[in-house]
Amino acid sequence: MATRFGSRKNARVAPRRFVILGDTQIAGRACAALTELGHSLDHALRPSQDELRAALSTPVDGVIVLFHDDPTAMRYVLAVEHLRPGVPIWVALFDRTASVELDNVVVNLTTSSPAEVALPSLLAGVLGRTGEIAVCPPSAAGLPEPTALANRNGWVEIEAFQLPPGLRRAGFLGKVRGQLRPWNGSSAILLSGLAGLIAILIVDTLLLILRLDVPPLTALQEAVAVLATVGPSPHAEEHPEYQVFAIAAMLAAIILLAVFTAGLVDHLLTGRHIGLFGRRVMPRSGHVIVVGMGQVGLRLCEALKDAGVAVAGVERNPEGRNLSIARNKDIPVYLGDGSSRRTLDRLGVGRAIALAAVASDELDNIAVAITARALAPGVKVELRAGDHDAIAETASLFTVGSVVDVNALTVSAVAAWCAGTPVRVLADADDEVVAVAADETILRFGKPRGGECSHVSGRSEPRSTPD
């Protein structure tokens, strides 16, 4: 189907009263945007039980819960349901298992997250073709799968999405090339020691078979004895040249075994976020590099992997809470600074199909994008943005890549819910947000502008959460 861009849908609606809970940047921006649309807002940052009860003492049309961490958000959702059973609630939750369980307990609950809202736009940036502004993953409820939103000469179309030809094959070959390939110093030490030990075993076995006429199985057994520094073959006394080789091999085996052990211990103690073989190896080519393994980065990696695209993550914080999730999902994650030339060189940015800088710090994302452009001018770069002025200033100076305003998309999802028009898919289209409503009507919203409300921008120390 094809639908022409309609008139703006962000005209003022009938005033309604909402309560916003949250001290995040998105909460402040949502408060400012909803106030601009004519709604009445009561914004509480981290209210105590008594403060929350007071905020809900008068009739409200809905409660919006926007916190960075899921446990805090869930506690407030349960507190609201206890104080005002049945009141409509919109909550940002990353953990999909927690979302399902919360849906079973709380009625009139709508769950989403910035990661889910921004995912179609991010996928379009790294996988899409010209004109495509959103690639809808299988989780896009009710839409044909796979699908995309495309801006074709002033028309927005819902169309079937096909992964660019050869992308899966390129990623598969990149993973094959990554098998048993070192990606840092400890892996190089481990593989060097292992290769040396195997070489001694093979050479010793062949010498015993070809020069000493020892049966193959016996030759292998005696070669293992040399490798274990137990001693050379009983036949060695008749062959002085083999005795010399056996002595040198045993001395080399002592050194190589120590090298191998040191590399193995370091590999085990560093968390094993990248495998040396198997499904969690670092791809050498045909992959997408995702810098920042927060909620947005992890969700993007999952969607790319589900689509059959090779992916490599980068995380600066070795204690990042999503690292264990990535390891369980066989997503290789390099621990390092994504804006470093050395890091991007090791990740093969010149052989990658795209790079997505989606860390929470927008200045870091700019640095990553500039470094990637310097090392690989032809690589596609996707940049996560929010409210920082440096994004617009940098983009006005030179092209650093396509930009997705995650905060604006999340605020648009909240605004659509408040207006009684829930949407299935949102897409960042420069100065606008394009949405697909439940009936597949394509709507156009003006992108929310401006910063945080006065509640968040002038806040003091956060108060305690409810008991």
C-alpha cells in the first residue's frame, strides 16, 4: 500500500491530565512536550509513597513511568496500581520477560522502551536501502514480516523488506575467517602456544614414521611423550639426529606450554566475551559494529543477529550489566574505547558494512563517528542522538552519518498514547516522526523540540523510591 504524507497530526487535543514519574532526560522532555500539546501534567521525579498518593488523589487520565532502570520502574508501576487500580499506565521497560509478567498483574498497562521504539529507524540506517526510514523487525506486531517504511518521492509506503543480497553470506564468511584468529594480546599468546605444541606433535610423529619406521599409532604415542617432556622414543639411541630433535622439542614444549597456559588463564578470567571458535568469534568482514552495549545497543545487536547479519559489539565499561546477556546470546563484545583508532582497526571497520554509535553519551557517539569516517570513508555510520546541541552543530559542519533521535521517538510514542492513538511503528524522518497506527494508517508528527521541563532541569538530589 502507499499513503501520501498527510497533514500534521500534532494539533492540540482535548486537554487531559497525566502524572509523569521519572527524573530522566526523556521524562523531562516528555513533560515539556505534553504541556506544549495542552495537557495538564503533574511531574514527580522520585516520589515517596505519600507524595505518590497525593499526586493520584485527584482524577487522572493516565500515568507515565520513565526511569532508566527496570526495577525502579516496576516498583512504581505496582505502587500506582495499588493506589489507583485500573488507571492506564505507560511504562518504559527493557526486559521483555518482566514486561510480560507485569502485563499479567497490572491491567491497562502499556509497555515499551526507547530501545524498542528506536529499533526500526536504527535498522534502516545500517541495513536499509535508499529512501527506507524504518525496517520493522519481527516484533512489530500486526505488520507483514519483514517490512519497511520507505519515503518515495513524497509518498510513504509500507513495503516488503528484503535483506540486501549477499549480506548473510558475507557475514558467514567473516565469521569463518574469524575462527581461531587472535583478537587481542592474550588470545594471540594462547593460539601461538597451542600452534607451537601442535607443530611439535606433528613433526615428531612424522619423523618417527618416516625416519625410524615406527608404526603410526606408536609414533603418535611417543610424540605425545616428548611433548609431555616424559622422554624420547626408545628407538632414539640409534638415531643421534632424532635425539637432538627430541631434546630441543622437549625444551620448546616447556616454554610453549607455559605460554599456552598463561593465555588460557587470561582468556578465562577476562569474561570470555569473544570466542576463539564457534558462534561468538569476532567477524573479520561483512559485519555491523555496534558501539555501546546499553539497552539500545544490545537490542540492535539482537535484531541484527536474528536477521542473520554478523555483528560485533563494543563496550567501554568492563562491568556493564548487559555483557552477560550478550555472552548468553553469543554476541561477541570487544572491551575498549569505540572512538579509538586502535579499537576500530582491530574490529575491521574498513571491512564492515556499517557502524552504529548508540552509546548513551552523545559526545562519545560523535567521536566514534568521526574516527570511523577517518578510517573508512565508505562505511555507513548510524548515530544515536538526543538533545545535545553538539549533534546538530557537528552535522552542520560535515556528514558524520545518519542520525536517529531516540529521545524524540520515545516522546512521540508517549504523546501518541496520551492522545489515544497508539502506534505500531515509529520512524525518524529528519524533522518529523512518521508513525504507523493500529489500522495501518500512516501519520506524520512534528518532531518534539526543546529540552527538559523545569522539574528535571532544576531538580535537586533524587528522593527515595516507594517501599
